[in-house]
Amino acid sequence: MDLMPTPEQDAIRDSVRAFLDKELPMSRVRALMGAPADAYDDLWRSAGALGFFALGLPEALGGAGYAITEEMVLFEELGRRLAPGPWLGSVLAAHALASGEDRARGALDRVIGGTLRVASGIGRGTIVTVTLPLDGPSPTVAEAPVTDVRPDVLPVVRTAQAG
């Protein structure tokens, strides 16, 4: 088993790193902490235009067709930069919507295009893969203040009872 990054993974890492160097210097990371949701708009649209939220989706749905290993390259770089925002929730939402019905297509297009942010979190007694907060902050959803989704837009996806 070869554990070295592939040339494609290196290219993804280099692209993500260059994007973050330009769009998310540490001064902006600090400024975004506690900032209102609209402070993320341009960053999110730019990330969507580069395909960050659709790396692991099938090409037929607007994705790049990669696997989770390539998505992990994205998250490694986001972690290295301490990038604030609902990155994980938005990627998970894209996957959930991609496996849904045609009526979810509009929301999927908005998530992968970077015009809709979705938070992830843990609910009481249940692991929640996509949490849609009602009104801003939630003690179990750190990303809630910067998300756009309301419960009437997408259903909450519950995956397992917490141990």
C-alpha cells in the first residue's frame, strides 16, 4: 500500500494552499472569528468556484469525482490555516443532497457553488451530520452563526444514536 500523495493530491493541496494564502491570511482569520455570516460571502463563493465543496461528488452532479482521500487534502489545508467557517458541514451537506431526490438539486447547486453554507454538529443523544440551526448560535453547533440554512430548506439528517 502506497501512502504517499498522488500527483493529483499534490495539485489539490497546492491549489488549496495558494487560495488560502491569498484569500485567508491570518489577519483575515482573526477578523472572521465572531464576524456576521455575510463576512464569509466572498470567501465562500470563491471556494465554491474552485470546487472545494464538490471534490468528492460525481462529475454528473457538478463534482470532481474524487474520493474521500482527496477531500481530506482539502481539510488538512483548512486545518493548517485554522480556517473558520462551516467547511465540514457544507461538504457533508453536498454529499447528503447529492444522494437525495431531484428537488434537492437547487440546494445542492447553491452549496457546491458557495452561495449556501450549512453547519454540522451534534444533537442531544443523536449524532447529526447536517444541522440546520433555527436562530444563530447553538451550543452544539459551533458553525451556526455563519450558516444560511433554515429547517424549512433542508431536513436534518440523523445517522446514529450517540453512545
